[in-house]
Amino acid sequence: MSDEQELDLTSLNDAELVEQMHNDLYDGLADEVAQGTNILLGRGWGPEGVLAEALVEGMRIVGVDFRDGILFVPEVLLAANAMKRGMAILRPLLAAKGAKPIGKVVIGTVKGDIHDIGKNLVGMMLEGAGFEVIDLGINTDADKFIAALEEHQPDILGMSALLTTTMPYMKTVIAALKERGIRDKYIVLVGGAPLNEEFSQAVGADAYCRDAAVASETAKRLVEARRAAA
């Protein structure tokens, strides 16, 4: 560990620093990620470049290893928190430049369910991929989902459930969207431990996401496909 502590990030060239930031994100080193972000900005990098090349690419690597079972939830949470430190520096700069996120997502755990670790991880991974995320929290009923959709006009609605007893409420929310004639405005993603592809199709969702890495990849793919078809 002493070698890592002695590493002077300012001594690295840009390519080396970006690679080191990927490593620091992977290891959940928030202070180092924040320092690297500031160094790149100080060298004249734009906030979009730092976000895309250092943070988003770093979280993509984390996501792949999480999906493949090399990393586990505690390590991914550390990586996501490190990314948030970098994002805290970049967000006001991106806003000042009018930079657009790649998409907007409203997420929440459905009514009757108070589990949120998986949902929180999905939110962090989506933010790490460049999405704006509006997290409605736990125990979210159809009215709250619909109010958020109307207020924020996102690309995606994401619903999470960890209990077999709360899973069917996802169908209730989708039925409410259909009743209002707004179902087709949104990509609907569902996830949670007891769910599967068959359930996703049965309730009328666009896709089932088995973990946060898959959710991030699926969200990007479906948003890009919808825009290309528009």
C-alpha cells in the first residue's frame, strides 16, 4: 500500500493519469478520483472529456467485472461512491456548459417493498454511465411514479422489487400508464432478485435487468435504439 500512497498523480501524463483513475475507481479510492479529476481539469480538459474517459469508462470496467462475478456489491458500492466524488466536481461545470446527459431515468422500489440496495446500485451505475437519475426511493405507488414521469419526462422508468409479494405491483404501474395512454412514451425496465425474463414480459416491461451492470448496458442500448428509430 505504501507504493500507492507515494504515487504522485501530478507526475503522470494524461493517458497514465486516466488509466490510474480507472484503477482508483475500481479500488474505491474516492480522494484519488477527486484529485485526478481536478488535475485533468487543471490541464485544460473539458468536464465532458473527464466524465467520459476517466469516470464513465472506469465504471464500465467495474460494471463488466461485477456482471462477470469478479466484483461484488460492497466493492461496486465503493467504486460508485468514488465516482460520485468526481461527479460532484464535474456536475456544476457540466451544468454551466449546458451539457446534456445521455438520457434521464426515474427509478423506484415498488409499493410495499422497502429494499433499496440493488436500486441504489442501479442508480449509481446509471449515473456513472452518464444518465441523469431521479430516485423516488422505496414503497413507491403508481401515482408517485406517474407524477414523477410527468414532471421529469424521462426516457426510462425503472422499477425494483425484492419480494415475491410486491413483484405484481409492477403490472399495476404499467397498467396505470396504459390507462393514461402514456405507456409507449417510456422505456420500462424492471429488476430485483426474484424476477426473471418471463415475468418481465408478462407484466409488459421492455426489459428485465438482472443486475446493475446489465441495467446500465440495457438502458444505454435501448435509449440509443429509440433515438435512432425516431
